[in-house]
Amino acid sequence: MAARIELDSLTKRFGAFTAVAGLSFQAEGGTVLGFLGPNGAGKSTTMKMVTGFLPSTSGRALVCGFDVASDPRSVRERLGYLPEGAPLYPDMTPKSLLEFAGAARGMGRAERVRAAGAAADRVQLGAVLHQRVETLSKGFKRRVGLALAILHDPEVLVLDEPTDGLDPNQKHEVRGLIGELAEDKVIVLSTHILEEVEAICTRVVLIAAGAKRFDGTPEQLAARSPWHGAVRLRVVEGNGADGFEKELGKLDGVRRVERRAVTGAAEYAVFPEAGATSRGPLAVDVERLVRARGMAPLELSVERGRLDDVFRELTASGARS
């Protein structure tokens, strides 16, 4: 399948300062690409270049095979953009705003009414369609912005911090909408929120100081965590507790064991050797040892990996404010 979005050595300099340094990646239909990085990493600058709001210094960006710099009209016909904190006309209603945007895109009367209605339905704006935008909650305002981005049914969506400032319920709703839209589109989701990556992304590109540090699946990113595959155990310690930590350390495939005392129990983290499977026999061996010792297991689980650890590792040397 041909890539619907492609960045080739995309670079942006502001004088002597390099905001984005030779960034390259591509994505096909059905992908939700989490564009991840700390504040100041160059995410918004990249999004502005991809959408044509900011010219690149060098390199190029292609959307559905069209060059953003040389054929911006063709790109805009195929791309929808939700910028961070996108401003909306406060005295308009979602209906009038969507139809106004349709007219600006050159749609005829019947076409823009149909497109506005379809976009409003898809993001569930029916309850507030005739209210002034200034009276809407942050969640509904974000939905209006998303409706504007999908008004012309684009093949590529670029969403810059789409859940920023929303409460947990609103975040859940917007993420659900993004998941539905991703079935037949490429969605590039710029964020610094790690839970966003775990919740809806199928691919991750992580940047720091304008340069790419990782490109892969969320599972591959989590696998870089030292906690990946670790067995977490909480037990009520009884007579069989003496030497238990040492016995855990002797199990096949164990790299190290950490113990932490808590009220009425003890917690252990059993770390596998590098390359060990995250859900292999280690958890079974740990449980067998617990029961052989006559200890009561309160919790036994396998860690997927901690993205915050990986994020700090990959961005610490290149982060900037």
C-alpha cells in the first residue's frame, strides 16, 4: 500500500536554531501514528510544515503523493488539520461554522449542508448544533474542531494535542472518535501524553530536540523499559518467608529481584534476563514457588513495560524547554 504521508529529511531552522533536524517517516492508511516528544521537541513545528502552515528549510513532506511545498492545493484537499488550541468563532454555532468552512473550501450550498451534517453526526454534535460556540464546554469545542478537520472527508488527519485540557471523560470520548476515524485514514496524533499512545496509537514516532529517537509500535516502545516482562508479586509472608527473595533470584531466567515491605505484606519485582519473553514460564515458576512455600499470593502480574521510563531515557539528553 502506498504511503499517504511521507516525510523525507524534513528540516526547519530559525536562524542558527534548528527546530526540526532531518526528520523522516511514512505512514499508510489505517494507522494512528503517535507523534511523541517532550514540550519543545519540535512536534508542532513539524505539524505546521506537514500541513503547509510553515515552509520547511530543507527536505520535503508528501501527502497522498503530493508535495506540500509545490502543490499545496492538492494537499489541502486530502488533509484535515486540528491545530493545538484551534480558535473558533465564538459567536457562530457549530452548524453555521461548519457550513462557512464548507463555503471557504468551495463547496456548493447543497454539498456544504450535507458535509456539515455528516461531520456533525460523526462527532456527535447534534445536541449543541445550534448553540453559540462560546457557550460550549471544552469537550464540545474540541469536537467542533475535529468536525472542521474532517468536513471534506480527508484521507489524512493531523491532530495536534487533540485532548489537551479535557477532563478524563472528555478525553475518553475524543479518543473513541479518533479510533473510529482511523479505520480508513492516516491519523498523525501529536502529543506528549503517554497514556494517549497506549490508548489509541498503532505506531509511535518519538522525537527530542527535533530529531527522531524511536519509530515502531507502542509494544516495541514498552519493550525497551527495564520493567518489561517483570513479574510483580505481593504476598502475606508467613513461616515460609525466610530466604524467599534468594530463592526467587535462583529461578531460571531471573536477572534480579527487588523487595519492598508494605503493611502486612511484602512486594517483590522479579526481573527477567534480557530477551526473555514477557509472558513466558517465569510467572508460572514464581507462582509455583510461592505456593510451595505456603505463602498467600495477594497479587501476581506481568509488567508490560513503563513508557515513562523509556520516554525519559530517549529524551533526557535532547530535551529542551
